[in-house]
Amino acid sequence: MSAEHSHHIENPNATTPPPKIDVIGSVPGARQIPEGAEAMTLLVTLPPGCEGAPPHRHSGPAYGYVLKGEMIFELEGEPARVLKAGETFWEPGGDVIHYQDGNNLADAESAFVVTMFCAHGQPMLIPVTAEELEQRRDRRAPRP
């Protein structure tokens, strides 16, 4: 780990072992945070088989971590993928459609924590209309 990514500072007065810190994900060059953004961290719990939110976009970026279970994650221009507990995800927000964020498990809950940076005065989640989905269907990655 390089010095600029060191997350531990030696404590010469410590009487206990130092904290264990593991970087589980990072987003190099993330510059999409809107000026004056509201940062919020959400815990999202998906019941078994939950389809998640309908297609939507966010006014700013979102960075998340899957706590338990499995989530289907699909952004415009990328194939859908299954994220499992312990994995992270990033979405840039703005003009990118978030197609899926549902539970991949039919018999168990899944949950994730996400920190979002919403543009000032705009909602966190902006639904996408059926008309817009049709207009942009060529931007969606092919599905099996």
C-alpha cells in the first residue's frame, strides 16, 4: 500500500494491537461529486426476490458495499452482474441509467450500504420513463 493510501498511523503510546484496516474497494479519479452536494448513507434491505427500484438515475455518484446476500446490479452501457456480500459498487450518477438493483436470491434477504452525493435541491432517485428507456435502448448492454 502506498503512503498516500496508508490508513494507519503508528501510536507509540498504544497498549493494544493496532486496528486492522483492509481497503475493499476504491474509485480512482472519481470527480463527479456535484458542488454543494448532500452526502447521505443509506442501508437498503431487499426482501427475498425483490426486484429493487425501477430504472432510475441519481443526480450524483453513489458508492456502495454489499453486506449480505446477492444483488443484481446493472448500469447503462454495462452488462448486468451479480454482486455478493463483501463486494463494492460505484455509479457515476448524472445521465447514466441504473437499470437494476434487485435481490438475486429468491429465498433470503440481501442488504447493501450506499453513500450517495446528491446535487443540491435535487432528489436522490429520479425515475426514468418508459419513453426514455425506449429512446435509449441502444445504450443498454445486450442481455442473455
